[in-house]
Amino acid sequence: MINSIDPEKFKTLIEINTLINSNYGDATELLTQILESATRLTQGEASSLVLKNEDDGKLYFEIALGPKGRDVKKFSLNPGEGIAGWVAERGQSLIVNDVETDSRFSKEISKSIGFPTYSILAVPMLIRDRCMGVIEIINKKGQKYFTQDDLQWLEIFAVQSSIAIENARYLEKAREEIGYLRNQISSEKGYHVFIAKSPDLLEKLELIDKVAKTDSSVLILGESGVGKELIAEQVHLKSNRRNKPFIRVNCAALPEGLLESELFGHVKGAFTDAIQNRKGRFELADGGTIFLDEIGDLPLRLQAKLLRVLQQKTFERVGDSSTVQVDVRIVAATNRDIAAQVKSGEFRSDLFYRLNVLPIYVPSLRQRKEDIPELANFFLKKFAMETNKQFTGFSDSAMELMLSYAWPGNVRELENAVERAVVIAKDKLISSKDLLIGGSSIKPDDFKGKDLKEALMIFKRHFIGTALEEHSWNQTETAKALDIQRTYLSRLIKELAISPPKE
């Protein structure tokens, strides 16, 4: 038992307990504060808080304080490795005042970072007899020995750390579930979660706040997959029409005859399949907003009819002469160079000017790299929840790959890459190999100037390389999947000069 109550230590414990019980927002900051206090009160030179991974039993340095703290965090310990591993396995505290004479001491980390270790005080962090990690204090100042009094105080700090971690995990799980439910509700209503971190996109949101308050037409420009539909949703949700319908139409998805009926409706008998009267998207959007995606693909004849809706807010259903009046705000989007289409006569200039009242250009993903980590982590949580799998995040190499990749397919391609990684990943940490992006991607430009034989070689190299990546470069499994002999696959790999990407 502790012989006497040190007023400073007692005060510190009270302060930390108050923070824990007040639903302290930042768990890492709280744990750092606990570790700093423990280090100071036991007079240690350095310290670390290592957490146990329940799946593989490894210990990872969550927090490391001292001159070499940043370097220490790069390491991990195998189950039972070192003094921390011994403590974690047995759930017992340990004082080692001469590490050189203790066979449990592992010299590798100390030697690698250039920080001599003389003594260690280590205690387990226990919750209901389950060890979730270890707190270590390294070297008592003045090369003094750690005492039983130091150990007993550190055990109290370890209890506080365990409570803080468990609270943080429950809170994080609750937040994720609430966030997922909110996203589900939003998705059921047809809206997407909008994520913006980059200055470029945050600037667009400020512009949307101003644009949304008007009833003027909006033209959204940008490459395919950048999220133009999400921008259109934000225009509607921030407008006075937000409680009215938001109707979407992809102008490139339907042939001209069906598109006219889809937009403006038809009456019974207007054409062969018109067995009853049908309202079009403009009527369904009355009072709200209609989003016309791929407006650059709208045929010229329908452009004239759309111009009339913009100018007079009236139109006729297909096969009907009576006029329908609607109150609809038009938000259009295209990935084409619509100004060039106007010059070439493919798009009416009068319609362009009516649509282009409030233009919004959405930058490509490669122009707003700050959004990549936010989006990647959002998609990771989304698909992990859907597949009932658990992940700790992305490896450094995976994140570097995502940040350096050009993303020709933008956010849509990133989402697909993360979904694919979630499906094929074998570890809790998504690696760069799991993403299957970069060198293995094939682009239309790759075929320019090539004859058929060369183009087939490019396709084969991509196709077989992707299959190998999907089967972790196991040639036997890949050959089975491709339904070819393993010897033939081996010959193709050699002929096509296919090699695994460097991690």
C-alpha cells in the first residue's frame, strides 16, 4: 500500500478523474495528459503507452513521450516481446532497475533510436481482467531506482488510462453508428453525404450559400466523377425549396424519344407504349428543383423546349396540345466544354446563357488533395459497415499512393478503389496493394497510335496484371480464376514483362 498521500499526486489524480467523467472530447489528448502526469510524478525521462491489437496480439505505440518519442512510435512489439510484451501477456506489473541483466529486455528499439535504457517501470492497463495495453516509464532521473511506491502510483494511472480508452471506444462506436444511421436516412431520401476539407471546395460551399437563396438557374461544370450531383443537392437543400421535390434526370441515359417523354410527360396514345397519361419530371418537380445532368447531351430539338420552360415556365406533354405550367428551378451539369459546343452549333447559345446565370466549377480531385484522406476514410467506414468488417485505417504507403495518384475518375474512382480494397484486404490496415490503382490502371491514351497487335498486348498486360493483384500474385490461384494452365500464365507473365508493384 502507498504509505502516505502526496498532495501533488492526489491533486493530479482528482484533475484527471474529473476530465474522464466529464466526457472529455479528445481521448488522445487526455491519454497524453495522463502519461505526462505519470512520467512527471514517477520522475521518468521518457514513457510510452502501448495498446494491444485484439486480432494479432501485437502491441502498438499509441503515445510516446521523451526525446525520441516520435521515433518510438514507428515500432511495434510481437506478443510477449520485451518487457512490455511480458507484462501484457501476464497482466502483471514489473520493475526492472537494471535492464542489462534482465533477459526479458529487448534492445532493438533502444539501439535503433539511440536512446540508452537503464531501468523500466511497466504496468498493465486492465479492464475486467483483460489487458488492453501497457504503460512504461523509462529511466528514473538521476539514474535512481524505481520504487514500489512509483509502481503503485503508476498502476492507478493505468486504471485511469483504461477507463479513458474504454470510454473513447464506446463513444467512437456510438458516433460511427449514429453517423451511419444519419447517412442511411439521408440516402433513403436520395441525398448524399457532402465532404469538404479543401479550401477550393469550401469556397464553393460559400458560393452555394449565396446562390441557393435565389431562383436563378445554376450550371455546374467539372470532370466526370467530381461530385456535380452532390453540389446540385446542396443548392437545393440550402434553398427555400428544400422541402419540395428534388428530381434528377440524366440527359445522356435515354434516347431522344424517351427523354422527351421523361422530361415533359405524355398522354395516352401519344406513341405505341403510351397506355396511360404520365407526368414528366418537370411536373413532378413543381415547387422544387430539377437537376439535369449531362445537359451537353440534350438534343437540339429538346433544347428549344427546355428554353421555353426557362423563359415561360410552360410546356406541353408529348401528344397533347394543352399547356402545363410549373414553378421549377433548373440546376444543370455537364463535363463537356459547353462553350465550345455553342461555337460549333451543338448547343443553343440562348439556352446556354439562360442556364449559365450562376456557374459553379467543381475542381477535380487532383486539384483538391486535402479532400482525399477525408473521403477515403468516409468510404472506408461506409463499406466496412456494409461488409461487417473492421479496419484500423490506411497504411502510410496507401495514403501516399492515394495522394500522389491523378484520379482520372475523381471521387467516383476513389470510392470504387476503397470499396474494392475493403473486399480484398486481408489485414486490418488497408495497404497500397489492396487499392489496385496507379501502375495497373489503363487509359484510352495508352492505345493512341498503336496497331491492333500492340493494343492487344497493352490490354493483356493490364488484364493479367490486375488478376494477379487480386490473387496476391499467386500464379496457381490466378490461373484457376482465368481458366488457363499455370505454365501458360507463367509464359505470359514473362512475355508481357509483368512484375509486382513495389510497396
